[in-house]
Amino acid sequence: MEARARAYVEGILASGRRTFTRSEAEAALKSSAVATYHSLRRLQKQGWVVMPRRGFYLIVDPEHRQLGAQPPTVWIDDLMRFHGVPYYVGLLSAAAMHGAAQQQPQEFQVVAGSVLRPVTVGRVRIRFFFRRRMDVVVTEQMKTASGYILVSTPEMTAFDLVRYRKGAGSIDHIATVLAELAERLDAKKLLAVAEKTEELPVIQRLGYLLERIGHGELARELADVVRAGKPRTIRLEPKSAEEVSARDAKWHVLVNATIEVEA
């Protein structure tokens, strides 16, 4: 039975696929759920497969045995289809895929339409961020070794870096990534995302940051949105105890953090 299971896994890998489900294996091997589980369990111990989620298996080819799993870009689309949850690669991971890769994220960051626990396989970690309205997000397809994945556009990524501040890191880090991402940003597309998806405080903070790092031209039309929205004055860092050093009248932002863009 173990030899049949291994041949099954090798056949999937040869076909270009990297993942399979336990129910698929049961059907292919014509074996019971218990027998299939134990056969796959033995392959797990030998390093052939890992199980990021119960019933979902990832094949680990020899090239990635030391890492413990293939890169998430290879299998994230299959995993999210298994969950039946809409998703896109976002935040720092999306920024890196758009060329802002000076500081590679330590985790693979995914925005999902349901609350999901992190996935850790070997040295690979996937962290999920919940978004209630997935129908309004702006994404694009990117080709990977195993097919296509959904990635937030540069403009959507810029907003998400501000929206999910804890995932993006310090305000300095967010500003640094925005500076790297700026050449990919389009002012009209930023406006379209703002009008379609964003809450006013997120627009205020992003507009202030873009202006602060020397890309005020990208935020010009965002200022019109803020002005029309009759905004309340907000703190740049909502939970910071640092004293307010200035008030930006244009963005209605109380500046309570110093910003240094890393070279």
C-alpha cells in the first residue's frame, strides 16, 4: 500500500501538480480512509509530503526538503480553493512581488474572506488577514511555477499597508515600502481604490505618508476625497503614546510619530 501511495504522489508531481486532498488519494488508491491516512502518514515521516491543513497535502520535492515545504506562491491558490475562501496575496508579500523587495517579509501574507489560523510548515509561515468585503478588492493575476495566484494591485497594496498596520510593521517600515512601491503607483488608480474600498481614516493616513515621503503628486486626488468626506481629525499612529508634535490640516492628521525612510 505504501508503494502505491508513493507512486501516486510521484505521478501527481510528474503531472505538474504540487497538492492533493485525502479524498482524491482515497479515490485514486481505492482504499479506505483509515488505510489512506496511514499510508500518507508514513510518507510524511519520510519527508515526501506535509499536511498544512487536515485533509490537504503538499508534496515536497527534493529541492525544498531542507525548507520543509515548497514556496507558498506554489500552493496558496490550491489551499484557498480547498478552504473555499476568497483570497489575495497582500501587504508586504504583495509589495515584494511588485518590486518593493528591499526587506523581504518573514512570513507570507494573505488577505482572506474568512478568519483563518496561520499555517506553519517547516520554515514556511503563512499569516492571514481578514477582510469582510472581498467583492470590492482590486487584484491581478500573477503567474507562478504551478499556475496563477491573485495578488493585490500596487494601489490596493499601498492602502492595505496602512489598513493592516500590525502586519506591515512600524510606521518607518511602511513609509520605506511605500517609497519603494511609489514608481508602480498610479494616481488615478489610487483614487479608484479609495472610492471603491477604503474608509476615510485609511485614506487620510496614506495620503499623509505619500506626501511625507515626497510623492505628494500621487495623493493629490486623495486630498479631494478627504476634503469632501468631512473628516474627523485622527492620530497618525492610533495606539501610540508618543506626543503629538504637529497637526496636518490638509489630511486632518495629528502627527504622533517621526518617520524615517530607510535607505
